[in-house]
Amino acid sequence: MAKQLKITWIKSCIGCPETQKATIKSLGFTKMQQSVIKEDCSQIRGQIKKVNHLVAVEEID
């Protein structure tokens, strides 16, 4: 089974550029402290890198 990432939105994006707000939405977040599970792929890693100051990431099997 492929590795998965548990991504949790931990910090507000008020005052962030629109591109970072759009990245948060594209990851599937709708509210703070929400967690989503995504497949570990380079596209998701790139999105996480863009908003790494707003989210927490855990690797799960």
C-alpha cells in the first residue's frame, strides 16, 4: 500500500497571499483544526511546501 499523509490545518491564513489560500482550499480544507488524508505524491508534497507554515504533516501507513 502506498504511503499516506495526514495533513492538519493548524494556523489561519488571514493575511496570507491569495495563492496560499487557494492551496489550502485545494488540499480539501474547509475549517481550522481539520485533518485530511492524502496519498503521498509529488504534487501534494509541492502544495504542502507552499503552505508548510500553516499545516502539520504526519506520515501514516
